[in-house]
Amino acid sequence: MQVEDKKEFRPKIVAFCCNWCSYAGADLAGSSRLSYPADVKIIRVPCSCRVNPMFILRAFERGADGVILCGCHPGDCHYSTGNFYTRRRMTLLFSMLDFIGIEKGRVRVEWVSAAEGAKFSATMNEFAEKIRSLGENVRLGDIRCRS
Amino acid sequence: MQELIKRAKELLADGTAARVLGWRRGDLPYNPEPAFFEKEEDLDRFVYDGFCGANLSKMMIEASRLEGKTLVFLKPCDTYSFNQLLKEHRVDREKAYIIGVGCRGKLDIEKIRAQGISGITAISGAENDGPDTLKVRTIYGDRTVNYGSALLGRCHVCKGKEHKICDEQIGRSRDTKDADPYEEVRAVEAMTPEARFAFFQKELGKCIRCNACRNVCPACSCRKCVFDSTSFDSAQKANVDSFEEKMFHIIRSFHVAGRCTDCGECSRVCPQGIPLHLFNRRYIKEINELYGQFQAGEDPEATSPLTDYLAEDPEPGIIEERG
Ligand code: SF4
Ligand code: SF4
Ligand code: SF4
Ligand code: FES
């Protein structure tokens, strides 16, 4: 039985959460005792637009199987317009990852407010499920050389 | 070419320009190099022919810091890059006297070699107002090459022969556009994700990280670049870490997204023949489709798409949803 358990794929997921909405949303999920997978590691950032696309690539290079970026709903950014820039930037990054043949769905952006503890929990559960179905990230860590 | 030299001498003599930025004959018949000319007699080595593909606009960053104006020769596509540099405050318009030079397309020596030609010792007929046939002298005898059959890939998708910025114009141009710039991108998009991945792994695996694509790019003009290594000499060319090794191409192309004019220099200089324009054009194509038609360098006043937004922009999820 123990051997069986070891074989089970446990995805490594990095969640960048903006301080003002999504991180507070995660907090609310916790205090409301709503569960989300322990495989999700949260990194707090001041605003979703603090996330340089390189952070996402770096997370994959370091072994992440999925990366999700959460911020305030468009129009609600604590710094007024930060997440509007995030949106274009991430759309183009995701588009490039798709172009070079990385499985779609390994990256995601979700808007979660401080009041949406339930949405936070549901989003993370669903995202973890998606990554579990995609399996381990092999391609993005290895776009060059080895084949 | 003589007309350009004559005009350059005049502008040096009357004090309009303190120096000239152009191309100088190289040590082979097909490798002229960008050069500054300070004195009239130096211009004896000036050349402008089919091999002058090099875009001189980036060198105007350096020239903008010098005393006096620099006379610079820009081809139609180079003027887009100059405009983009102007917009980013990297060059000083007041320090430039721009002569827009005509262009009938630039040559790719590899396409001449691919016609079974080697041991080249001389090439004639490459002048901008030259004939349709190049005469190539080789150590194995004389050969001829049709000018149009040896054009750089970028000239087949030329943005047009209008100079977007210049003080005067010299020389005639010829229409060379006969392909859709996004055709190659679409061909890749049509493959399965597995095939795309294999394709890019094969192409990018050839990269030797010489940094030529970055160094030549007019959009890559940061004073401090993420790819600069703190090491000296040959070590600075090596990858700083495995992250850079793996992600270089994604990062490089992302950094120029929205600012790349599609000047084609990166693909021209890559010693490994990696189709770098595929990355740039994929971004341009996506930007046009998602945020509206945009051509970097067309108008130095326009806001670039990545420093702009609309409340109704699509969500990043569109990439996954659109299938
Ligand atoms: S020019 Fe080509 S080989 Fe050199 S770093 Fe760029 S992609 Fe790699
Ligand atoms: S990325 Fe290539 S095509 Fe684009 S501006 Fe730079 S050198 Fe020119
Ligand atoms: S690769 Fe990026 S950091 Fe380096 S010069 Fe180009 S834009 Fe700047
Ligand atoms: S502060 Fe939350 S997205 Fe900007």
C-alpha cells in the first residue's frame, strides 16, 4: 500500500498572490477552514504586476509543474491599473508558451478578491486537479538541448 | 554609391555633420561593416551595396553622445528602428542628419552559396542601381546569380520602401515584398504541440549563445542587460546559469515584444541560422489580433501595446480556451 502511495504524482504548484486581494482571500479560505491542496505554495507579491514573466519561467525551471497568478479583479487593483498590465503581459507570455509547444493549462491567471475565500479554495483545487492530469512538467524545464 | 559619397563629403565640408555613419568595405566581397568616417578621405572605403544589410540605427545611441551631428544612412526598414529608439529616448534627433537611402533588397550570402557556389573571390553588380544579375568570380570560375534569388528572408516581407523619418532621400527603391510575413508563423501554429516542441527544441538546441542576436537588435538597448555576465573575456559569453541556457530565447523575445519593429537583424546575424523572427512575429501577430494593429517604429508618438491596456482586453485564459 505504501508503495502505491509513492507512485502517486504530487504536482508542485506555485501561486503568486497579490498582497491586497488574493493573499487576503487565501487567508480567508484558511480561517474559514476551506481546504486547498498542500502542494500549492503561495508567494506573496505586492501586486500582480510585480510578477515579471521571468518569475514564472524561473518557477518552472526550478521544478514547478504549474504556476498560477492571482490578483485583484480588473478595476480593483490597489495600485489602480497594475493588473491591467499584468493581463496583457501574461496573455502574451502564455501565448508564447503555447507556441513553443508547452501544454496549455500549466499557467493560469485568476482574479480573487479578499472576500472570496471560497473562490480561492475552489480555484486551487481545480488548478491542482488540472496539473495532476497534465502530469510532470518536462518540456518547459528543457526547451533546449536534451531530447 | 558615388552620389552618397559626394553628398557625405559636402555635409562634412559645410559643417552640417561632424562625422558619417555608414558601411565600409570589409575584407571579403560580401561583408561590408558599419563604420564611422571622420574625414573626407576616409570615405574612399565607403560602400553601399546589396550586402549592406546592417541596420545602423542602434549605433546612433553611441553617436548621440558625441559632439555635433552624425550623418547616418538609413534604409527604409532601418527608419522604423530609429523611430523606436527615439520613442524610448535612446537617440537624440538633434544629433542625427538622416539620409534615407533607396533599397532594392539586401543579399544573403548563404543563398548565393546554396546555389552551389563556393570559393568566392569577387562579386560585381551588387550596387543599389546595379543589374538584375550578379557576376560572381570564384576560384573555380565565373558564375552568375539572379539578384532576386538571393534576397534576405526579411526583404520578401518588406514593410515598404517609405522612409518613416529622414532629412533627405537619395537613391531608388524596388518593391521586394512577395510573401506574407505571418506565413511561417502559421505553419508552426498548424503543427501539434508535440511537433512544435520538437521543432523548437531542435532549432534552439543549435544556439551557441554568442549573443549576436541581442547585440545587433535595436530594441535591445538596455544599459544593463539581464544576459550580461559579470565575467570577463570568453566567460562572459557563456550562460550565467542553466536558467539562462534554457529560457534565453523566450526571455529575449519577450523583452522586445511590442517594441520589435521586425527589422530582421536577429535572424540575419545568427551564425546558427535559427529562425528568431518566428518568435518576434508570433508576438506581433498576437498583439495585432488581440489588441489591434500595431507597427512598432511607425509613429514615435504611439503608445506601445504592453504599456497600454483597455478595460475590455481579453483575459489570459483566452489562450487556453481558443483551442
Ligand atoms: S545569434 Fe543565434 S546562436 Fe547566437 S545567441 Fe542568438 S540565437 Fe543563439
Ligand atoms: S528582435 Fe530582431 S527583428 Fe525585432 S527589432 Fe530586434 S533585431 Fe529587429
Ligand atoms: S534582452 Fe532584454 S534586458 Fe537584454 S538588452 Fe534586450 S531587452 Fe534589454
Ligand atoms: S494590488 Fe492586487 S493586482 Fe494590483
